[in-house]
Amino acid sequence: MSLTAATRRFNVEVQSLLDKEVTVVTVRGETYTGTLIGFDTTSKDICLANAKDTQGEEFPKLIIYGHFISKIYTKQPLLDLREFAEILEKYFPKMVKYIDDARVIIVMDKIRVSEYGVEGTGPMAERIKRLFDEFLKEKGIA
């Protein structure tokens, strides 16, 4: 794997944490928990909303510079869209594409499924949305 591909994959993984609750531990041992609302792919700086430290102090917005970050993690389960793409393939044979880098499913070249939901209109999009809702319910996410 090339360095460019590895960097792109790393950025995709960080992007998958956007709008999720994460915990950040700094190199000084400070811990902050909040919603990841932004990150800079170059400097690895991040921005948390509604952050809280271990002493209970709250921060509506908190920016942590990349060189101070020791680790970032989440305890929320991440959605396995590849598994849902396999389910969709049973209903729509040869019409489902899973784009790993973007963590997106494209059905019939016009309906888009991401962890944020189903984008598209019409009866097929509604059917996919019902399947997606069942999938989320089965996984205990919705």
C-alpha cells in the first residue's frame, strides 16, 4: 500500500468519527470527551463540541492541536456498511456498489446510502430506506 493510500485511509477513518462522541487523550494525560465536529487533515488538529474534561468542566467548543493528541477513540459502535451492501445485493443484484474510501453505497447509480441515511427519491429509495431502518434496528443502532 502506498503512503498516499495509507494517508487517505487514515483520513477516511477519522472522517468516520465526525459527529460521533469521542474521547481524546493528550500527551499530557488530559482527557476530553465530546462530539468531533471537525479536523484538519494536514495538522491533525481537531474540534470538539460540547466537550467535557475529567474534572467535569464543560467547553461548548474545544480545539486541540494535533501535536498534543496522544489518542482518539470512541465507544460508539461504527456502522458496517459493507455488510448492508451485501444485503442490498440480494435485493438488487449487480446494481450495488460499495465505495470503501467514502464509506458509501450506491444503488442503481442514483440512490446513495451512508451512515447518515438514504439519499434518493421514489419507490426504490423508499424500499432501501425500509431495509436500512431494519438493518439499524437489528444492529441496535436505531
